Amino acid sequence: MIRMFLILAATFLSFQAGAQVAGLPDFTEIAEKQGVAVVNISATQVMKGRANPQLPFDEDDPAYEFFRRFIPKQIPGIPRDFENRSLGSGFIVSSDGYILTNAHVVDAADEVLVRLTDKREFKARVIGADKRTDVALLKIEASGLPAVRLGDPAKLKVGEWVVAIGSPFGFDSTVTAGIVSAKGRSLPQENFVPFIQTDVAINPGNSGGPLFNLRGEVVGINSQIYSRTGGFMGLSFAIPIDVAMDIQAQLKASGKVSRGRIGVAIQEVTKDLADSFGLGKPQGALVSSVEKGGPAEKAGVEEGDIILRFDGKAVNQSADLPRIVGGTRPGTKVVIQVWRKGSARDVPVTVGEMPDEKPARIGKRNKAVEPAAANKLGLVLSELTAEQRKELKLPGGLLVDEVRNGGTRTELRSGDVILAIIQKGVQTELKTVEQFNGLIAKSEKGAGITLLVRRGESQTYITIKGVPEK
């Protein structure tokens, strides 16, 4: 009896083990058939050395001349010019030698070398690179090359197995696998890419390599990792291949990427903001400012509008809008659906073209005179002087001189300028402290109010919950 039980138990465990093994994916075919289209990329940049070492003094400092005389112009053993090399990965998208990789892999490179799996090396020409999406297109003079097959990232499912092939730390043809952790991820300063998040092991050198599904199709370009140490920590991000192929088509045609723009600054619609604007649920992109003379202003888009749809495409969250607008060809006439004063309306707009990024200069505000007493929100406010209005290019507004603890909790800071107040979906521009205090005095106890605030060079909406009685 005991023997029979042991036989049955062994059979059951054997069956379970067999079933478990049978259920695991096999990556060998992907590695063998698709790995040949993955390349190693070496980018070299010649760095110009200094003839003289950098001194920690200004030229008018007496110590500068003293040290300049006694430090040699060229320190032995340190070359004036030296080479900075970076390694990355890429993959062949056409048999005539076009290769996709990350823009940061070849950024400012004086020479780019591509090594194939058969050990052949080619000098590559950078057709173009787009820093906003981190996609670059290279070309090598070769033919009959093995090329990858492209998949559809839209069909990817969270939890699905994916495979990366690349050269982490210079180790060629390294295969790693994992699952799709999330789709459509937004990252800071990355507004134009709905990243695929995976837990595939990605390390320095994997950048620019392909991400495959189990059918052996490329669904993304491995681009970034989230790490506190510089190494893999289970959070990797890939650019969807459809986004990358659209970029490469433009780079191939003209060497640059053209993007649409409408000239608005936006922010996420929280539940509190949705309530303030009379919107049933948090959705869309809240317009916090409109560029003067831009496409949106010409079309009649206003501060406080919530963009719900753009050219028929739903804007579920604010991060959706830059991607949709950026992917629209400049000059295209589209319809924007906005939520304004409690109802939706359509606004036709002609999409403009996004210029190159330029750093914004932030003007310094002048100190206000004679701050008034704190109001019941705990804010010490003053009206902008004529000089301040001219400097900030504002018709009016109230300067926050101080935020005191006697009022309610707020995200406002000293130096903010309150431009308008939104109550029951109606936005009222502010000119005087008396006007503002009168409006909040009419607010019901415990009610929330929303303020349009200028901070630095940007504008944002801030909600204050629970207005106190006094």
C-alpha cells in the first residue's frame, strides 16, 4: 500500500515538473535567428584637452598670475587631446545597411563603428538623431544583411514574455529575458514616448538594442533603466518600435524630425481640479497658460480649458496630449474638444511646428512694498506694481509675500503670483487684494477653491481645500 502511494506520488510530481517545464518559453530560436541582426556600436569622440590646467582663480586674482608662472603649460603624461569612447547596441532594419539605435549612443561622435556578429566592422554614417525620443538612424555600406522583423507594440500585453539582445558592458550577443511590466509609461522630461516598462535585465551597453516578443518580432528599442547604482534594478524602459520607425522614416527622408505644437502649457487634472471645473471625473489636460500669438491662442483656446480630445483622439491624461500633438504634421487643421464653463465645445486649430528647444530665461521679481495683513487663507498678498507688471508682462495679479501658518494648508509659495480664482467653474481674473478677499469670503466653510498661479516662467492651477470660516 505504501509502495503504491509512493509510486503515485512520484508519478504526480513527475507530471507536475513536466507540465511546468513545458509551460516555460524557449528563447533559443529567437537568439539563433534574430541575434544575427543585432550589432555592437562603438562611438568615439575626440575631446580637446587644455593647453594649461584649469586654475581655481579668476584672472584678476593675484594668485592666478603666481600659479600660472609655476605650473607647466603641459603636464607630462596627459595628452592635450584624448578620445572618449562609448559602447551601445543596435539592430539592422533593412538589408541595405540601415541600423536603429539610441541617439545618446552616438551623440557628438566623431566616428561610429558597427561590428556585426560575423566580426565584420564598418564605419557608419549618422543619418540623423532625435534627442526627444532618443532614436538615431545609422547607415553602413553593405548589402544582403540580415534584418529584424517588426511587431506591433499595441498588441503587447502586460505579463507577456519579452527578450533583449545586446552588448551590456561590451559582452556581445548577450540574451536576457523578462516580462512586460507596464505600457504607456511617462517619464520625467520624456513627453513624446509612451515607454514599454519591462523587468528584462538591461545594463550599460544594452542601449539601442532590440526588445523582441516571443514571435521573434522587434517591439521596442531598449533605452533607459531606473537605477540607484548604474546597474540593473528590475526597471527597464523601451521605446515602442512604431514610434521609432516613424522617427526613422523622417530622419531617412530629411535628416530631422518635424513635430506639431499648439502653444499651451498643461497639467494633470486631479479629482479636486475636476470638481473645481465642474468635470464629472479626472480626465484630459488642463491648460494652465496659452502662448501669445501661438496656434492655440489664434484658435481661441483659453486658460482653464480642459482638452478632452484632439483630432478625434481621447486625451485621458495630460501626458497623452504632447504625444498626440507631436505626432501631428505641422499645418494640419484639427478639431480640439475642450471643457469650458461646464460644457464641452469644439475648437478648430491649425497645428504649428515645434522649434528647437531653447533654455528659458527666468526673470527676477522685485520685492513688493508694505505687505498687507494675512487673509483667512493665511496669505500675505500685495498688488503688483507697474514695474512688476511690466517685467512679468502681466495685466494684473497678486504677489504672495508670505504664507503663514494661521490659515489653511496650501501649495502656494512666497514669490508666486495669483492671477485668477476659479469658483463653480467660472474663472475670475484678479486685480486687487480686496477683490480676492471678497471672493473667498463668499466661499462656503470647508469648500475648496482653485487658483491660477504664475511661478517663475510657468503657470499652474493650485487647489486649496477646506476654506476656513475666518
